[in-house]
Amino acid sequence: QGELCPDLKEMGEEELWELINDNRHRISLGVRPCILIPYLRQARVLTEMDEDEILSCHNLTNRSMRTSYMLDLLRTQGRNGAVALLESLMIHYPTLYTQATGHKPSTEPSRFSGLIKYSELTEYLVRAVTGMQKELQEARCEASRAGARAASLEAELRQVVGQEEKCRRLQSENERVRRHLTSAHKEVTRLKDEKCDLYMRYTAAVEEKSALNMRLHDLNLQVSDATHTHTHTHTHTHTGVHFGGRKPHVCCPQVYQLQTDLQKAQIQNEFQQRHSLSRPAAPPFLMRSRAKAIRVNGRVLTISFQGEKLLGQLTLVGGNKTGVFVHQVTEGSPAHTVGISPGAQVVEVKYEQNQKSLRMMLEDSTLEEAMWALGQVTGLCHLSVRPRQADYEVLLQQLQNNEASSGDSFYVRVNMSLAAGSSGSLAVFCNDILHVTNTQPPGAEDSWHASQVHPCQLLDLQSGTVPNYYRFVLEITSTMKILQLTRSWQGFQEEAQNKQKAVRIVSTGRPGRNPLWVSVENEKSKSADPGSAFMLLSSTAKSCVSLMPYTLVTPHYPPVCRPVLLLPTVLGRVLDKKLAGWQGFQLCTPGKKLTRKYIYSDLYIYGRHKGVVSLFGIHCVLPLGLDCVRRLHRAKVFPIIIFVSQSARSARKLRSKLQRQARSEEQLLTCSQNEEPLLDKLPCLYRSVDPDSWCDQNSLLTRLRTAIWEEQRRIVWVEPDLW
């Protein structure tokens, strides 16, 4: 009915306030005290002092607190306070009145309780209606302004769409020009190679012509001597000189002429044969080398020479980022004799050792690796170099200006904690990310110069020296007992975990070389390099445990919100749907093939369906286990992995939730104990949640959401697939 309904009039004081208290939360959130106070003042249930205290008290910091305090004051007025409150709600908050009482509101004066005189009530209602009309007019004006703003935004949107179309056309044209430039660059490179080849042919022809002229000069001298001898013999013959009583048969001119003709013909044939063969091309910087020592493959030259004490013949500069270059060559050394000069990038070295052919690829090696590789050379070697004089000069300029300390630059994940040692050394902890910028720092033997990396951007922080790969391995190996080396995988891993992640055991699917070290390849047997001596093979020989203090990592920046993987798996199945119910999360549909296209397109469809403006705000919750991580990485999908550590106490907090999923606390603890050792096998970092950091399911979900937001901002560091 349209008045303070008879049911409410018949209710006593306690019943009315029980009705109000049942809706106290809704009233506290939806009511502004300044709107209701004028009516409550006229009904004489609030005084002027009450009004000042409600609106001006510093202890009431928000609207809900002020409204709640107003209800407390009205409670002291008994039934009149409750009736006045409901009548004020009927006038100013009709919807809230209906929700609280279940009846429709009315503004007819005859329907009120009589707490206010008829004339005062009429005047108040007139003012209230006038105020509402004014608010309605203002709302209409605001709606009109919003409509105009929307029209303006639509016009801007059309303009932006037009500009986007123009940008796409420009981008297409840019791609076409880029392809044309690439083709032109390849053609220029080909022409340069042809020019270099012609230049070498011309140089060889000049050398051959010079040698031919020398031989012709020697031949002319021989012919001149023969002519002189013939003249002398002919003179003696005419003067009656006899040999053995007989006049000899002399044919010196014919013999020497025949020999001369034969030698000329032989030289001419040799000259034609040499110039009919296609000579290999070589860049000008190796013009001093002997032709037999050079084999050219495109822009790479392979030079053969005696490489005894090769590091004494030349010095190197650079690293894996810039390439390793020849910096200085010892004058008079075999390397200098064959024409190696500064500015040549070292690409490959081949040599024989213990009757085996070894080849080391150095095109993208660090300075440490290159120096180690060349230090292994004994005897004859084949050094492949590439001319890159301009890049070499740029590197020298950077070193001179202190813009770089070397040409090395790569990132590693630390697998073993190490305290700071001598001055300048850097303390590192397990799972730290380091940026190595020099593998041969001056004055620090067997060390790297590295910096800790900011978790959210590629920014170097504190820097210092750390042991290089093999020095770190040897230091740790020397301190380990033989018993520890012969323990099982589970025992060794449990001990590492008990040391609060001081050591991360790296497991690989196959024994092999250290991924940081140089590629050593036997051309006949393709055997592994000596680095495999540092591997500890398991008894089954199907996997190996490696003392890897560092593993290479590369940064990744996912374009959208990363999927979420909750562990242990038992707990993940309990919390997946709860987490997916939060804004910004969506449960991934099970039963479909998990690919990058599926996950991201599923997010996009979900965002379109729910009216989400951008798909960047949606995290896909994956109802999967640890075995999916590597498959997702191969699809360029990098999930946020969160492991909630478990204890008997934390498991009891989730007892009721586990029972709903037909699970027990023992199953959760067993699953946690089984999956926690597998986390170290993951090729990426993960986030752990302490069991004592939450008290119930809601606080756990809040903690998880905070962790997800923090992990989303971080760089994703991924190791190469060792399996």
C-alpha cells in the first residue's frame, strides 16, 4: 500500500528497530545523513546538537560511519525515532524503503504518522519536491552534457579509426620498402663479393705476370749465353781445331733454339692453366697472406698456420654481444705471417688433439670462451675469421668512452647462494638473476663482472665480481663429501630444500655439456666436450643431476595478462573456481588443446562477451598441473606459477573446502610434498606463499590476487629446455 503500512503502525518499538537493524548495513551504505536530518529535526527526534555531532565529528571519517551513528541516536528516541526514520526513507529513498519494508512509498500527508504538524509536513514536502525537481533538472543537464561528450568521443573515435587505417597503409608501404631495401642490400653484398673476387683475380694475375717476366728474363740470359758459346765454337771450327782427329758435328744453335721454344711453350701453357681456374676470393685485409693458406667461404676466410701458443701470437677483445675480434697480432709470429690483422672477427677454430679433429664455434661466444678455446690449440690450426672493421672500431670507441667494459652481455639464473668474499665481490642468492657484462675482468682471475637485475625492468642494480662457471663448480665440489655425491636424487634434493633454497638442483633429461661453454665437436664421433665430466649421472642413466651454479636465461614480456597456475594441484582444484569468480579472472575451459592462440583468443572472446574494454585485464586460471609448463612455454605462453606451501595447520584451515571436493587433508599434504621438489625442475621462476601468511580461504584468495598482480609486473626469465 502507499502509506506507512498498517502492519508497521501496529508494530511495537522493538519490532520496528529489529526491522531497521536487519537492514542496517544497506541503510548505512545507501543513505546520506544530510538528506534525512531536516525531516528528523522537524519530527523532533534529533536536536541541533545531534546534527552538528553527526556532520562534524572528526571521529566519523566516512558517510557510513555518520549514518550508523545517526541510527544509534534515533534508537534512543524509541518508537518515534524508528517511525521518523522510515517516513524520511519513504520521502527521500523510496527504493530503499521498499527494500526494507516490502511496501510501496507514498507522499500523501494523510498517510504519515502525525509526528509533524500538517502545515509543516506540507511545507516540507513542497520543499522536498522542489529539491527533487531541481536535482532532476541537473541530472538532465548532466545527461545532455554526457551525450554531447559521447558524440564528441564518437567523432574522435572515427578520427582515430581513420588514422589507424592510414597507419596500416603506411606500415604496409614501410614493409614493402623494407623488403625492397633488403633485396637491394643482398644485391649490393653480392656485387661486393664479385668485386672482391675480381680484385683477387686481378692481383693474382699481376703476381703471375711478374713471375713470368722473371722467368722470361732468366731464359733470355740463358739464350744469350748459348749464343755466345755457339759463336766461340764456330770460330774454333774454322781455325782447324779437331777433336780426336775428327771435326765434330756442331748443332748448338738448333739445340738451344729448340730448348728455348719448349720452355716458352711450357711457361705459356702453365700461365693459361693457372688463369683458367677459378681463384677463391678474399677481402683486402688479408692480401698479405699466402694463397695456399686461405680458403674463402662467402665472407668468411679460413686461414691455416702453426698455432703453437696461439694466445701469445694474438690478443682478443669483444664478447658474445659484439663478437670476438683480433685486437693485436705479434709481429713475426705465424699469425702475422699469414696476414691476420686487427678487426677480424674470430668465427671458428679447428685443430687436432690426441688424433681427433676438434671444431669450436666462436661466432657468438664470450671472451672467456674464445680465449679458452684458442688456448687449447697445439700445432696446425685452421682459424676462420670474418672482416668487420667498422664494428671493431665501434667497440673500441665504446671501451675507450667507458660505455662498456667488454663485448659480453648475457643473463644467468643463480642456482647456489654465495656470500660476499673479498672486496668488490657480489653476494648472490639462489634464484637471483644476474647480468654478466665481462667474463674477463682485469685483476680478477676466474671471475665474472655481473650486476643484479631489477625484477620489473632490464635495469642493472648492485654490481661486483662473482666466480665464473667452472670456478664455482670446483669450489662447491671440493666442499662436498663423497657420501653426498652418491646419495639418491630425493635425498640430495631434500637436503637442499632444508637449507632454505641455498641450492637449486638442476636436472636435465640427458647428460651433456654446460650450455654456457664453447661448442666442442668431434667431426668423426661427435662426442661430448670435457664439460660433461662435471655431470653426476643418476643410476638409471635416463636423467642427470648437474652441478650448475648458473643457467642461461632470456627475458620475455608477455603481451597480455599471464595465465595463472595454482599449486599444489589438489589445492588448485579447490581454489580455481573461487579465484575465477573475482573480477579480472576467468577459468580456462577444460578439454581443449592448450595453445597460445586458444588461451589468448578465449580471453578475448570472454572480454567481448562480458563487456570488458580490453583483454589486458583478464587472467586465465588454468586447471592443470606442473606437466603443462614446458608445453605452454613452447607455445610462447608463460603462466604465473604460485605454490602455496602446506603444513598440518594450514591444511586444517581448508578442511571443509577439501571435503566438498571429496579430498582430505592427508591428500593435500601428500600432493604438496610430492610436487614441491618438482618446482626446481621448472625452466622459470615461481612464487611461494607461506602457510602462516593467511588465516582462511578469503585471506588466502586476497593474498593470491596480490601475488598475481606483483608477478604480472615482473620480467619472465626462462631457461633453455634442458629436456
